[in-house]
Amino acid sequence: MQTNFSPAQLADPHMKESEQILRTCVHCGFCTATCPTYVLLGDELDSPRGRIYLIKDMLEGGKPATAEVVKHVDRCLSCLSCMTTCPSGVNYMHLVDHARAHIDKTYRRPASEAFLRTLMAKVLPNRRAFRWSMALARLGRPFAGLAARLPQGRRLAAMLALAPASLPPASSATRPGSFAPKAEKKGRVALLTGCAQAELAPGINEAAIRLLNRHGIEVVLPRGEGCCGALVHHMGKEDAALAYARANIDAWTAEMAKGLDAILITTSGCGTTIKDYGFMLRGDPAYADKAAAVSAIAKDISEYLETLPALPVTVETGQSVTYHAACSLQHGQQIKAAPKTLLKRAGFQVKEAAEAHLCCGSAGTYNMLQPEISERLRERKLGNIAATRPDIIAAGNIGCMTQLAQGTTTPIVHTVELLDWATGGPKPKGL
């Protein structure tokens, strides 16, 4: 794609990076066939290629974001299916992240929407505030119908629907500490505690710790680590995202000095962002090298487990498990086979639904900010999964699990919980 950025614009490293990405695009349109919003809506501007044209015009012209640009960029799920499909290697992720930051700085949203986004950016990454918000949401669920009639009410109703009936009690897997292996020590890893998952489903990290300990791996939950920054990053709040990233880098760097084989993540949406810390902080002299070092050893839990010897299976498995591939794992990190390989190795009958490349509609905060599109994608995904007649749905991302659970009674369990159960851990609560 031909571009016409001025030398002054290209002096900005963010703009220079986006200009290089734009020049990589050859307008082929392969991305349109795998873009969930284009598949649903059929609008060229709701495809990656269409959004690229809008972003190019906005950035190249040095223009503030318009309502039209915001509408179509907001509809993007950042599922990154387009990057898997693209034959030219267009890094759409970095381009749309830059566009969102530009929108956040130059576009004035309606007051009710701006308030909602600010509230989400403050509450969701903060575990204590998030827990209180879930308690309030449970009280508000009976009024979801009334809420839908208010400004931003459709979004508020979607938030209330996502709130669980109850939250699990506090867990040792959500507090700083170290967990020694049950056998001869063979390695040492840090495990991301994060934010929302620690409150919604601490059992996922509990299962990961048990499983890793069984392999002879010491697990440390570093003090000072918290939200990865993905939630605010995808809302265009760049400064807040980098602040979260720096705090985590400081916490992990201290552990790396003691010897650390990997930083493991059980929420794939977080993993995609953490693996991008090196890029996000490339211009920060104090953090560039440390961020790159952290990204270099960050791994999804399945990615790491695949490198370890198989453990003996201690319970009768064989259940039919349909594996739901989270976009952040299959597209963002290009990890496609490892979870299925591990489940098969543990004795499960693994299936994959049709249209596995399409997003379920969760996408971080998307199911709250774009509820209509999100619901359509969820029903499409659940229809494809139901056709496989599974006993269990397995996934590697808490956002997907929460999203899918709204529309099915089939148990939805994290991959690592099934692996833990098969090799000596307790039966997952979801079963």
C-alpha cells in the first residue's frame, strides 16, 4: 500500500511503525473471509482491509478520529484471525493498537459511554474493586431488563448477565508465595496471577500449580505482579497499559535474578499481551531490555507442558472433549496443537468444532461494549460446538469460558484442570 506520511510524522516511532505496517498490505482481501465481523455484517469497513483504509486515512492525514472510524475500529475484536490468514505478514495487531490509542487521545465519546469505559478501566484490572463489582452486579441482575432501557443500558445489561451467581473463596493460588515440587526439583517458573481470573476461577491456577509440582517444577507467585494490562491496552489507554506492564516486569525481573525457566500464563488473552511487552516498551530506555527478556520467556501453560514428559494417567478418561481454540492462543500466539496434544495424551477423545478459527465474541471487554455482535458470535460458536455432541468443552482462556457458559449447560473446563484431574488432581468443579 502506498503511503504519504511527512518526515515530521515519521519522526514519531509509533507513526513510523504503523507506516511500515500499512506499506506491507497488498489489498488482497484474504483477511475478509476469516474476519468475524465481516462474516456477520458483510460491510467492507468491518473487515481488516476496510479498517486499514480508515486507519491509514486518519493517521496519514493527522486527523482526529471521526465517529465513523471509531464505530468500525470499536467493532474489531482484535481476534487476529486476519494475521493468521494474511500472506503478506501485515501486523494488524500493532496497527489497530496504535489506532485505538489515537482514538483515545483525539475522540470525545458521549458522556455516558466515556464514563462506562473509564469505570471499566478502573475496576476490571483491580482485583478488590472487581470482586466488589461482581457482588453489586449480582444484586442488580433482577433489574437487567430495566437497565437495558437506560443510556448505555444494553451494555450494562450485558455486564450484569456476565456476573456469576457466586464467587469462589480466596485461594492460596492468588497470593504471593512459592509452591515446592512433590518430586525432585527439575525447574522453577513464575505463574501469572493476574486480575479477573484470580477472582472468577482461582481453581485454574490451583490446578496448574498441582500439575507443575507433580512434574517437579517449583512455582512462584511473585509479589507486586498484577493485571497484565491487556484490558486497558485494547481500550486505547496506552499509559495505563504500560504502567501495568512495568509493574509486572519489575516483579518478574526480581525472580529471574534468582533463576527462572519461564513465566507461565493460564489466560491466553494475557499471554498475547505479555509476549508483546518487548514491542510495547521498545522506546523506554529503562525498560526496553527487561521487557524483551520477559517476553522471551513468557509461555502459555500448554506450550510449556508440552515440553515435559507425560505423567501417568490415574483416572478413567475417554470423555468426549470439544476443544475451543481461544483467538489469543491460536492467532495471537500461534499455539494450535499443544492443548489438543496434551488432552489426547491424557486419554480424552478430542474434537474440534467447525469454524474453529472464528471468535466466540468474548474478546476482553468486547462482550460488554459490543453486546449485540458478541451474542451473535457466541450463538454461532455454541451451535458449532453442539454439533460435535461433547461431554465437556475445554478452553484456555477465562474470557471464552465465561462467554460460552451463558449459552450452554455443557461443562466448560480449562485445559489445565482436565490435565490435572487426569494425572492425580481433584475432579474439576465444573464437572
